[in-house]
Amino acid sequence: MILPKTPRLTADQVTELNAIVGEFGCKLQPIVGAVRTIYAIVGDERDELMINRIEGLPYIERVDRIQSPHKLMDRRSDLASHRIKLGGFTLGEQLLVIAGQCTIDPKNPNFFYETAAAVKEAGANVIRGGVWKPRTNPYTFQGDAKSLDILMEGARRTGLPVDAEVMDEAQLRLALDAGVPMLQVGARNALNYSLLRAIGAAVAGRDTVVLLKRGLHMGPLNEFISAAEYIVSFGNPNVLLCPRGTSPALDGYRNHPDESITPLLKEKTWAPVVVDPSHSVGKAAYVPACALAAVAYGADGLCIEAHVQPAKGIGDDPKQALTPDVLKTTITQARQLWAMRRG
Ligand code: PEP
Ligand code: MN
């Protein structure tokens, strides 16, 4: 819908607009109001170039799009009936819980195995473990490819699927070759379109699930949903949207908690929303409340950092990992709340 700056366009302006939309296979339909005339674009109005050309005209105020720019992720898309499955778990039938260490310590694999067993016992459906880590400080531990074997051994011992972040194509290849069933795109890479495309292409034709974190500085929800569209456009629709707090932080928290965007996401897209309360608030003491808030807002799942001995963990674990007993209580309460919301 084209909104001009003036109440009515001149005949020359209408001719110019008609020529532009015509180039893109569309037509112009004036909608004459008492005070103002606006112009509907009849046809596929999603072409960015057409919109940019119209918005660049000096007599146009703006173009409001009715069609969604992310046609596959849109709630109205045929994919809305798709159910994402992972290791016997179907999203939407129960609250999905991904839990485990922020970072696997390759020197102490037993911590990971013990944590994996404990989070399974606490009720988790997927074990998370960071193999390669995006660290703000280049002198801190960056992860280690050796941890991939530890991650897969944790999967074998528990019989549960595992999740790990990949930051480049070499890691993507190693993770897929090792059989990692859930790949994580981290907050720092959520707008890395080359990586999103590479992941989309690599997981097409497989049943791999991608957990897409919300970018640290992401603003409009369309930015987040369009990042998922990049992956899904290659043919694998198994994408989970993961709000994890944005920057700048709310004073006292690690980030600005954003679990409240869950209902907004669910209005626009069919994709399940799996909230990460751990990176959102960044302190173990605040994580359970944030997890419950996410479920109250309608989340389909949670991704929570946990460790058998948080103080002995590396990466984020000492400050934000839950101990297995707190994790268990949180999962129990979250599942009760999830069931209550279902009525
Ligand atoms: C993580 O999951 O440990 C992580 C680094 O997350 P994020 O990308 O959300 O910061
Ligand atoms: Mn972490």
C-alpha cells in the first residue's frame, strides 16, 4: 500500500508509479478516501527493489507491506502444519527442555558426562554442550574440536540428542559428520547471512534441527524471522527461534530479557519459540524466574545452562549454570505452567 505525502497524486506521478510497479508485474489500484487517496499494489509486492524504488520517490511518504517478506516463516505459509521432531520428541506436544554445560571442558570430560546424566534425570530432552565458543575476549578459552567426541559420547551414554553451536563452515561440516542432530546459531552470528546460507544448504535433506538465537543487537522482529527464512529457504524447515536477551543490558542483568517477544513471534510465524533464560539474565539466581516467565508468555521450549559443579565449569557456567536440583525444580514448575496454559 503506497501512501503519498499529498492527499492526491498528479497524473504524471501516477504514470511514473504505474511504470515502476508494471516492471515488477504489478498494477496500481487507487483507493479514494474523503481526505486522501492511497494506492494498493496489486500483485506480488515483496520485491525489495520495487519497494525501494517507490520509497525513493520524493512525493511518497512510505509503503506499507501487507504481504510478509518472509513467505516460508509466515504463519499463513503451508509450513505452519509442519511438526518438528527430534529424537522421539515432537515440538508442541510437550515443553522442550535443552539443558547442559555452556562449554565442554576437554580436560575434564567427566563433568560433561555427569552433567548430561543429571540433566536427563532432571527432565531435559536435549543435552547442550559448547564445543566451539564465541568469546568476547580473544584470550579466553575458545573451545576445542576435541570436545566434539565428548559431546557425542554424552549423546551415546544418555541416549538423548545433543546441541552445539557452529560458527563457520568447517565447524558445520565437522558437527554434521559427527552426527550432531541440533546445531545452534549463536547471538553473534544471527545476522551472518553467509553462515545462515551455508547452514541452510548443509541441513537441506537432513532432519537436523537448527536453534537460531536472537542477535545481540536485533531490533525489529522481521530481522529475526528473516534470518530463519534464510535457513528454511534451502528446504529444511526445522528451525527453532531462541530469544536470549539483547544488548544494551538491563542494569544488573547480562542482557535485556526478551522472553516477552514470544507471543509477538508466535503471531507472525509458525516456528516454535525456545527461550534461553541463562544468557538473558546471566545469573543462576535469576534464571528460574525468567524460565517460568518465558513459559507464561507461551514459549514452546527452554534452553538452560546447567552443570553438576558450576564453580568448576569453564565459560559461562560458574555464574549462570543451574545445579541439577534447581534445574529439576525449574523444569517441573515450567512443565506444570505449560500444561496450565494449555488448559
Ligand atoms: C551459548 O549458548 O553458550 C552462547 C554463547 O549463546 P549466545 O550465542 O546466545 O551468546
Ligand atoms: Mn553460554
